[in-house]
Amino acid sequence: QVQLVGSGGGLVQAGGSLRLSCAASGRTISIRCMGWFRQAPGKEREFVAAIAWAGDSTYYEDSVKGRFTISRDNAKNTVYLQMNSLQPEDTATYYCAASNSGTVYIPGAYDYWGQGTQVTVSS
């Protein structure tokens, strides 16, 4: 089992920045990929970004490319999502997730989920 604890959400004005963190514990040796997803009220959970647990591969949803950066610190078993130039449409609950299979874009392919952290961007 892997436990994930996400943090770092908050309220920010449009154009501002936030950094989300996701700390993994437990059987982290099984992780192949870590991802961030978000879900706005009334909408489906959508992919935001992902990073391979080993190597340099990163993946982004088109609307966040150039604004968001995903990174990891393997020594701390922590993944970060630096979010810049935030817009009201980025408002959502953000979830970190871990995949044992390495599948990147599909929520159903992730094996473990954090509790979610709220990001609200005011206009």
C-alpha cells in the first residue's frame, strides 16, 4: 500500500502562483508514475500533469503547459506541482495519485489517491 498526502492549496488571485506538494509513504518502491488530477464542481476528474518516478519524463495537459511544472524529490518521496499564471478556470480540487503501471493520463489506471486539496483562483 501507498499513502499519499497532498497539501498546498489555497485562494489566490488570477495571475498568482501556488505550489502543491504530495508526500508518498508506504510501499513507494512500487510506484512507476505520479500524477496530478483536478475536479471542478459538476465536472469529471481530469488529468493535469504527471512525472515518471525514475527518469526525466513529464507530461502535461495542454491548457497548463508553460504555466505548471511538475517535479519530484525522490529522497523525500514527494512530488510538487508549481502552478503559475493561475486563472479562474484552474479552480478545482486537486488530487495527487500514484500508478504502479506507469499509465499516465487515465484516472482509472492510478492505484492510490491523496485526499485532495482545494485551489481557488479569483478573478
